[in-house]
Amino acid sequence: FFERLPAHVQPVVFFESTHRILKTLEALNDVYPEATVYLARELTKLHETLHVGAAGELLTELTATPVTKKGEFVVVVDTSAAK
């Protein structure tokens, strides 16, 4: 899936579960280490969070802080800066 992202000029948006988010970030880091990734969680709710950075940075951040096993992430990947 991630190997096909260069064909997209616009950012790609998808949902990811809390159970798979770390593996998804690892895969993104392998294919596009310089892409900007936006992770949004609990949108429109009291504990809404937004993380922005390269996949490797976000992987380190999420590994350091436990991820609740409920809900899902909205993931936005912008490969325009990753050349």
C-alpha cells in the first residue's frame, strides 16, 4: 500500500486501529522516512490528541507513552516533502 503513495499528489487519509498503529508507523518509516504524518485520535471529544511529525518520530513518541487499546487513529500522510 505505502509503495503506491508517490502517485498521490494530495495527502492520503485512512483510519488505523490502536492495535496496528505501531506497525503502520514502522512501515511508513521504512518507505517514506521524511513524509509528514498527522495522527489524530478522539476527534471532537474531550481528550482529542494530534501528533505531527515524521513516522519515526511518532513511532518513538507513541512507544514512550502507552496507547489506549480503544478507538482508532485518523492518519494523514503527506508524501509531497518526501522526495
